[in-house]
Amino acid sequence: MRRSDLTGVGMTYRLHPVRVEIEYSAGRMLVLSSPDELHIRGGEGIEWDFFYTGGADLMVDEITIEFEKAAVFPKAEIKVKKPSAPRHRVLSGPSGRVESATRIEYTIRVFNSFRTEVALARPRLVIDPA
């Protein structure tokens, strides 16, 4: 069992998985997220599972997940440093409670070692009242 497979005992919120594939092919970097639109309830969170193919883990230095509204999750921007394996996970934390359904577009940006953006994805998130 790896240390990254264990979650904290105090974790009391539900996580929804999002698979993010970062692919390097023909000199271009692609970012694909599945599902492209995720529906969660207030108080739940997201688990991004990053997969690298075609040598993308050698090209990527940092990944940034940015939300347009700061009150959605505890952090408005989540940064992930250089991957140490062809797969890793990132947790968002619990979302805030909402009164009515809220639709948010967030951005997944991929940077190389020169801090140049090499790929971009804009998945959507819908937070429904709990």
C-alpha cells in the first residue's frame, strides 16, 4: 500500500473522480478530462486523477487548476508540481454550500519547465444544492 492511497481519517465528504489524460503526440500536448461536465452536491469534492501518455510526464513541469469563483472550494487555484510517476491524484477539498444550482467553468493549465503554457482544458462543474 502506498502512502498516497490512504486518505485522512477526518475525511467526511464524498469525492467524485475526474480522469485527466495528458498526452504528448506529434509535438503537441493535449489535455482531456472525463467527464467534461461534472454534477456534484454542495459539500462534496473532486478527485482529479492525472494520467500521462506518450512521454508527457517528461515534458510537464506544473499543472494548475483554476476556478473562476474563489468561494467554490477552499482554494481558488490548485498547483501540482512535476509528476513523479505516470499517474497521480489531487483532491479539491469540500465545496461550499449553494442555494441554487451553480454552473462553473474551471481551467486546467499545463506548463513546461520554461513556465510556458503548453496545453489547456476547460471542463465544467455544476454544484447542486445539498
